[in-house]
Amino acid sequence: MTDLLLSWPRPARDWTEAMPVGNGRLGAMVFGGAGRTRIQVNDATVWSGTPDGPAAALAAVDAGPDRLAEVREAVFAKDSRRAEELLMAFEGPYSQEFLPYVDLWLTLPEGTSHGRTLNLDSGVVTEKLTIGGHDVERTVWVSRPAQVLCVALSGPVDVGVEVSTRLREVSREGLDLGIEIPVDGAPRHEPQVEEPLRYGTAGDYDPFGAVSVRVARTGSGFLIVLASSTSAYDAWIGDRQHTRDEHRRRAAVLAERAVAAGIETLRRDHEADLRPLLGASSLRFGERRGGTHDVAELLSGPDEQLTATVLFQYGRYLLASASRPGAPPANLSGIWNDDLRPAWSSNYTININTQMNYWAAETTGLGECHQPLFELLGKLAVTGAGVARELYGARGWVAHHNTDPWGWALPAGMGHGNPSWALWQLGGAWLVQHAWDHYDFTRDRAFLERTAWPLLRGCAEFCLDWLVEHDGFLGTCPSTSPENLFLSEAGTKESLTHSATMDLVLIRAVFERSLAAAETLGVYDPVCTEIEAALPRLRPVPVLPDGRLGEWAEDLPEEDPTHRHLSHLVALYPLGQLDTPELVEAARRVLDRRGPGAMGWSWAWKIALRARLGDGETARKLLGEATQPFTGDRHRDAPVDGSEWGGLLPNLFSTHPPFQIDGNYGFPAGLAELVVQSQHGVVSLLPALPADWTFGEARSLRCRGGLAVDLEWRDGELRYAVVRRLSGDPAEPVRVRYRGRDTELWLRTGESTVLKGL
């Protein structure tokens, strides 16, 4: 298969034109060009904050079960002002910030750049230059095996190398830096914070990072490598805290080993690591995939199928580059950030954004990239247990709207955050679905036993204790539909009510999947008895008089009928809980009312939702909107209400604006849903293929039950499909559906069947 490359004809003039590379731990943005050129470097562990930050913040919160009882009384009495006033005491300060780390500066003689390419199958950036009449080639990649950023220069050229940081530099020896990292970082939407980045000490935790750069002459040019070692990395993996000198030595050893290995070995090992992951699945719409594609032409050209093909692989490439075991998961900007005060702290926003980052992980063969999210869930199960107990008098664990690598579990907001986003208690209940999904796709029983079941059980305990009885049902109170508002009878904008649909959908999913996990493992647990008693009493999903799926328990008028969030439709995608034609049609009516547009992540969700409805034509139109070049101010934060639409930046990053990577991650998930879906024990082939996308093929898209599917279509018709069992139970039948006709198969592990003429 020919590699897929993106090309740009000139060096980047701006960060949003630079090319991203990464190995899950180190990320870099490559600008290119002759003369003095920049490679901006991030380390996924370089966040403000400290390991004990969440616990210290919880200890300072003066709220608890007695105040919660007062809140519930006020909500049921529809005294919103009283409820909001009481709830402000539940808010802690804010989760921490993902920070830029260092800049690597390379100085070459002046010359001419002949363009840059980014290989989406190998993760290598290449630039060809002419300097002094000679051909020069520069390649850049980030090696996971060697744990270094690599720059290889070939040709008769000299190079100057510098390294700098905008954090606090505390030591410098040659090209080695010692860097202090802030112990606190306030988001830029908290302007009243006097010291937005605060340095200092934090008990036994020394917020320190070491960077080591080595330069070596080679037979044809130069090899430059950069390595990092941080205290935060030690904290993330649960290692002992190393001293500053040990960090300096560790970074230096990594850099020296890489230089000793040489360019050929570094490049070979890098590609041997990354290529299999990036090649684990593929999806092509139309006749073309491989080759070199000019990004400006791609964005302005009429070939929407090629654009879809590129975005599928680009999103996968970005996830494989930003999320690998042993480092924190991909955040709001993946692992690429150039701002000391990034929008929304570039943290983990867990009412949709972090979840969307991982929607494509299982379906597109990137299950390994899912692991960092489970590591974060493990931390939240610890910190969130204290929050559940102290704030709500509940068992289990809870998470709210935001978190960070330290396991922030409190409501954020500093006592003035709007309850519509800050006071939502089901962030953990959504995140934990990812643990079940990983099991469901892989049928990895050991993962279910060691990871998914304990997480589900703890979350279920919290949900059981969070439920309250009202009007003969079990529901939630207080409750919001994240970031959306309704109008009261007096016409005021409100967020607090009881039993928002999203709450109940998530709780039902937690309960059902907890029971399924326990049954699979043969576990008897008293929590299962409680779940079985609670499930039939949960408030059902409401359908409004106009046929729409209700967002709240009552028929409340929306403040913004075209709101960017589609929280209650989590029941359709990704959870797949709408199991009657009436409910599916009710979801369709919600989407029709919400309309098109908004920003990258909202487009991506709408595409996936339309795919679940079998509506490929609307999904295609939404993708066409989402892939328009963004022509506004790339550095200005647009209003959060979605009134200004986003688009794609010159480097194909999706933007709100500003840049948010969740849209890039959501696109491949939605595109995969157009051609293969697996839910309720059925694998559906071409369930939502747009009519004009008449040619294409998919390779090894993954399905629930431990399955993989290859297929090809021509003239809009399925030519053939290959269904393989990678894992799972051979005694479990495989039902394959194409245009309403079902075929039942039995497959042993490793066995495949070719289906034609369905």
C-alpha cells in the first residue's frame, strides 16, 4: 500500500501551520524552513499542579450531605436561586493546565525550502531544501522505542542548535536545561486570579523537568536528539520521586543512547513501532488513498471523498501520536500546546470532549491507545472516592466536568462556576463506559476482571447512592444537561432541575454493564442485587408531545434550540440504548431541530449520530461544513455558544476556534460508523453510506465481540465482506446485516469467512 502523505509548499509561518509529531509522551510541532527554524516541544506530563492537589482542594471545601439535602429541597421547590447559592459551596477551584515545555531552534544557512510532507503511515516529517546550491533533506520524528525527538539532516550543511523554555529555567549546561514547573495554573477564564502561573514547593513533590539535547555529525550530515525526564512522569507511573540530578542524568542517558544508535536504527525502530499501529485499519472513500496530497488543495478542492479518507487517517495518526501507555491521555489539544494559558487549560473536559478523543480507538484498531485513559480512570477512582464521600455521603467514586493527570474530581468553578457545567456529577459515569467498550471489542477477560469491573462497580455504587425517589421513579437531583439551559415559567435562564435524560441514560448504562461484567466473571456481589432492584425503577427516557426525545424530565423550553451540545443523544451514540423505532425517531427529531454547524467536536458528534440513524446524506453534508477552511482569527477564542462556526486550520487541526483536537478524533469515529456498525449483537455493513460515495473499501474495522471486518463496495453495492474473529467466544453466533437481510455465522478464533451476494 502506498503511504499517505500531506504536503505544504512552504514553511509554517504560524503554529497552526506547523506539523504535529509525537510518541505519546513527547509531542512536537515542526515549522520547517531554512535560516533559523523552530520545533516547539511538549511533554505530556508537563502540567501545573501537584499530586496532592485534589486532596488539598477537597479538604478546603465546606459542603456535604446536609447541604445537599437543602439543595434538593430547593430544586424540587423550583427555587433555583436558593439551589445555586447553596451549590456554590460544593465548587473547588479549578483543574490544572497542560503547559508548553521547550523550543528547539535550528539555524541553517539561508536557502530555499521546496515544501514539507507529513507521512501519516510512518509519522515522519520530511523537508527538502536547497542551501548554497546543494540539496539538503531534513527529517523529523519522535521515537517511542528511544523516547527522543529525532532530527536528521543530510547534505553539505552546518547547523546551529539552541534550546529555550518559557517556563522557569533553573540550570543550563551546554544544551541541557533544568526547568521548574508551576505548582498551580489558573485557566484564562479566571482573570481574577492574581498569579496565573505560580511556582513554589509542594511537600515531597519537586516540580522539575530536565531536557537534554545531543548533536552528532554523521557520514552525511547531522543527528540531533532531545530527551526529557520529569517529576510528573514519576508521579504518573507511580515511581519514586527522583532527584533533580537523577532527572538530568536520565535525560542525558536517553539522548546519548539515541545518538549512539544512529539515524538508521532510530528510524527503523520508530517505524517498526508505529507503522503496525497506524496500519491496523484503513478506510478509503473513492479511488484514492495513498500518494502526496497538498493540504490547501485538499481543503479547497471538490473531492470530498478524498478529504474524508485523509481525515480518517489523520485522526488516527494524531491519536497514535498523542496517547500511548505510560503517559497521560490525550487532552483538549492532544499533546500539542504553545500557550502558557491555553483555552480551558487544555485539560480533560469530561462532558464530551475527552470521551470523543477515544471514540475511534476501538473501532479503528487503536485499542492500545485507549490504555492511558484507563490509567486516568484508576486515579479518579481514588480521588473521586473522597469527593463522593465528603460532598455527597455516597459510596464509590465520582467525577464532574473537568479533570487532569492528578485526578481532579471536585466540581470546578471557584464558587462562581455556572451549574450548567460545573455541577454535573456524571463525568465518571460517562468515562467508565470506555472501560466496558474496550472489553466489549476485545473480549479481554483479564482486563474486565482487573480494570473494567472494579471501575464499573465503584461507579455503580455512587450512582445507586446518588439516585433519589421522585414521582414514583428513581432520578437524580440536582441535575443539569451539560452546558445547556432552559427557560423557567418566569422566562429566566436556568440549568438546575431533576433527572436530566443524560443522567439517567448514563446510570442505566453503568448498571447494565456492571451486571454484564459480573455475570461474565461469575461474580456475586451485593451491589448487583441493589442494581437489579433499582433498574426497573429508573425514570424512562421521555418523548415530548412533538415527538422529540426530551432533554429534561419535564417538557422545558430550551433557551437555545440549536445548542451545540447533544447530551441526551448519548443514548443513541455512543451508548446505543435507543431500542425502539419510536425512540430512534425521537432522536432524529432532536437532530433536525438542532440543525447543522457549530464547531469541530459538535460536527463530529452530529456525523456519528446521523450515521447511527442510517442518514448518510446528512452526515456527508455535515462533514462538508466541518472541513471548510477556517478563515477567521485563529488566535481569538470564539464565543462558547457556537454562534461562530469553526472549520479546519492550515495544518488540518479542527477548531472551535481556538484549536481543539476532539473534532479531529471524532471524525474517524463517525466515518467508520458510515460503513460498519456493531451494536445489539449485529454487525451492520454499509448502514449509512452516502449515495454519491459509490466506491471504497475498509480494512480491519473492529466490531464488538472480538471481530474485524474488511469490505469493498462498487457502484454503491457491497462486493464482498470478510468477517474475522480475533478473540471472543467461538460459541457466540455472529450476525451480519446488509440492507435488512441477516446472515448468521460461527467463527473460531483466527477464522474468517468471505461473504458475497448478500
